[in-house]
Amino acid sequence: MRFALLRSPLSPRRESGAHRKSTRARSLILGTGSALALTGLIVGVGAVAQASVSSSASIAATTELSESTGLRHEQLSVYAVIATKTAHEHAKSTLNEAGEVIGIMANKVDSTPLATSVAALSDYKTLETDAVIELTEQTQAASEAARSAVAEVDRIASEEAAVAAAESSRLAAEAAAEAEESARADAAESARAADAAPTAQGAAGGNSPGEAQATARAMAASNYGWGESEFSCLVQLWDKESGWSYTAYNPSGATGIPQALPGSKMATAGSDWATNATTQIAWGLGYIEGGYGSPCGAWAHSVSNNWY
């Protein structure tokens, strides 16, 4: 005999309460699931946002590195090799330029600072890239400083040369003016002597001391351009030697107005040297001009040595 299992019927109130509990449970489950789904969505969005920020920062850093080095993005994997090569090329060109600068510094500026930088950079192939870059910058700065120093030295030298040239021109102009003035004075003196020559020549040939002096003044001016100051020295000289006497004779053999030793030397001026004061004067003036340059030169020697 089979018996059917029958549920006990619930009262309407108990059934309504059970229904409400079931509804609340489903609501709680749905609410919890929604919250979990929302939380997952927020976490996912945050992760995506963080990944996006990181990617943007990476791209920005890569772009900045590319712009600063001049390398394309695809070259960044070999950046170290390219950077080293570039640094070496810059070092080489900097050394070449520094060598030219040292060449123009000779005898102008001390090249020790630049030469020291060059020596340090010369080993660039064995140095770290950062060290090469730093030494290259130092050498470039030293080269620029040296160029500026050389330019300043050249400027000063140019100014000094200009000043020296101006001074030389001034002195040359003064010398030319003095020479011109002297030439005019000599010409005027010669003109005066020429005007006086006829009177003197009229007295020429006389053997007295006064006539001999007149002859000597005329001949000194016309033949040698000597003025009165030189004639004054001549008067003192021959006053001392012979008193202007054509017959003067010294036991040593010195003869005539100029006291030629021996007297026969005066034959070169004329065969009448022993009897003609004019012949003696002609010889004596030539002797003075050849030996002392002028009567005052001969007189100074005579005063110092008691002979001429």
C-alpha cells in the first residue's frame, strides 16, 4: 500500500511571510551583485586610466629624448652608440679649431690654458662619453676666450702702430721744415757773400793781415758757404797760428798764414805759395774743410790740443 507524502498546508499568514522573506533575499542578492559589478567597473576604468597615463608619460619622455638628441624614435635603441660617435666627432672638430687658435696666439697670448684643455681632450677615444662632452665644452670655451684675447692684443697693436706712424710723420715733417729753413738761411748767406765778393776781391792779393782776412772772408763764403760765425773761428785760429802773416815761419817748419807743415804743401794751391797770402788762404781753407769740416771744428781741436 502506498502512502502519498503530503505537505502540511500553511496558513495564509505564514505563507505571506515566507513570500516576503524570499523577495527580500532576491533583492539582497541582486543588490550585492550590482555593487560588485559597479566596483569591478570602477576598478577596470582606473586601471585603464593609469595605463593610459603611464603610456602618455612614456611617449612624452621618448619625444623629449628624441628632440634633445636629434634621434628618431626607432634609433633610441642604439642611442649610446650614436651619442658616443657624435661626441667623438664634436671632439675632433673642436681639437682642429683649437689647433688653429693656438697657431694665431704665438707671441701674443699665453696658450697654456687652451693647450691644457686640448691635451685633456686629445684622449677622447678612451674616455667616457660624458667626459668627452664636458671636455669638449671646456675646450670650446677656452678657444673662444683665446680668440677674444688675441683680438684685443691685435687691436692694441694696431692702435700703437697708428700712433707710432703719426709720430713718425710728425717728426719727418718737422725735419723737412728745418731742412728747408736751413737751406733758405744758407741761400741768404750765400747771397750776402756774393754781394760782398766784389769788395773782397778788390782787396784780394794784398798780403797785409787786414787784406788777408778780407780775402779769407770772401773765399770762405763763396767757396764753402761758411758764414760769419765760422769766419770768427777762422780769425781766432789763424791769429793764434800766424797772426795772419804770410811770412810767418815756425822752427818746426810750419809756414805761412795757415802754418802748413812743411810749407811746400801749399804748392798744390799755387806756385806762389811762399809770397802770396791768397794762395796760402786757399790752401788753408781746403785743409780745414777736409780735416775738420769747418773753421770752428779746427778751432776747437786747436784749443784742446794746441795744434790743428
